[in-house]
Amino acid sequence: MLLRVLSVIAFWPLAGATHAQVSDPGDTEAFAEELKRGEVETAAGAEIDPWEGFNRKMFSVHNALDDVLLVPAAKVYRATTHKKQRKGIRNFLDNLRTPVILLNDVLQGEFGRAGNTASRFVINTTIGFGGMGDPAERLGIPQHSEDFGQTLAVWGVDPGPYLFLPLLGPTTVRDGVGAAMGVAADPSIWIRTEAAQYYRFSHAGAVALSRREPLIEPLADIRENSLDYYASFRSFYLQARKREIDNGRTNFEDLPDIGEFEEFDELE
């Protein structure tokens, strides 16, 4: 039963993702470090959060569930594993996401990044012991994350209102649709066998724990010290998503013009 609950929590973008959607190990660690340094702005335009009253109530419900379910489980996970083991598990889970990242690299017209993604998968799956290690990083092939929400943004889809749901966490209408597309793209979703079901629950539970564990102290600190925990959380999510969509660029004009590719003409 606990594993089934964790499998739902795993879709929380800041704990599994970001599936978020702060979804890779580097993003999780960067999020933790930024929270520790207090690099979270609390301002967010009312236009992005027209459902703020509802969202704040759902945020409170989520925090209550997080306190009694995921945080205790994450502490047990930390107590029973070594730091290097947890890092290896995060690497392994990230390696499993590589096909989705590769697909979204291609859909965004980021063929150079797609080549890096494919190279990382081959290298880490082989000499990285199935993805437990990250020799690709040491070889100068950096990690990055892509998802369907980012692809929709590059295609020009507006984010829509900000939305927070218990256990599912922060998102926007666009990113919520992208998250659903990501779930549908997982082949194990469509396989109706006992083994596939066990894999789905096991994978989701592992994602939930591995993403939540490094955030135990940072989230507790900002929750205690922030004047408005909800606004801080919302602001960081929106900033993090913009950075991911920009791929580190400072201007959307620098993004590739996907309209130049014939395969996307029918989308216009």
C-alpha cells in the first residue's frame, strides 16, 4: 500500500520529474543548493496564478500529506543507504529517462543536444554499469533535462494558469498536459502484466524517495524561514521552468526556429 502511495507522490515535479519537473539528479541538487542560499524570489504576477485561493488550500493539504508520508519514508531511506548508493540510484533513474529526453530534444530541433543525450545513454549504460555511474559527465558530455512541457513551450504553447494539487505538486496547465504526455510515453503504462505493474510501482516509489531525500533540510529551512512559503515555492518553480525551457539562454529569440523543419509545418 505504501508503495502505491509513493507511486502517486512520485509525480510531484519537485520530488519526481521536476516529474517534473525538476526531474534529474543535477536539478534536484541545484534546487537544494539554491534553497540553502536563499535564492528564491517571492514575487509572481497575479496573471499566472488566478486560482491562488484554491492553490493555497491544496498546498496546505500537500504539506500535511508530505509530513506524514514522504518525509518519514525519505528519512528511513537515508538512514538505510549510503550517500554513494543514493547517488548511484539517482543516476540510474535519470538514465532511464534518457529516451524521453532524446525524443524531446529532437521535437525541439535541438539536434546537437540530442546527440549528447544519445551519447550519454550509450556511455552510461555500458561503462557506467547500467547508469549507476556517470562517466559521460567526466568525458565532458553534460547532463540536461527535457520533457513534453518544455517541448510545448518551444512550440509556442502558453503556460496557462499556475496550478498546485496535493501529491502532484506545482505545475501549469501546459506543463500538466506535458506531464500526462510523458506518462503516456512510458511503454510500461500500456503493458498489462503483473511484472509491468510491479515495475511501475517500484520505479515510481524509487523516484519519489530519491528526489525527496536531498530536499529534506532545504525545504524545511525555507518553510520555517520564509515569510510566504507558498509564494516562494511558486516563484522557484516558475523560474526553474523558464530556465529549463530557455536551455540556459537569456532570450527566447535564441531558441531554434522549429518552423524551419518540414516535419513541423503541419503544426502551424
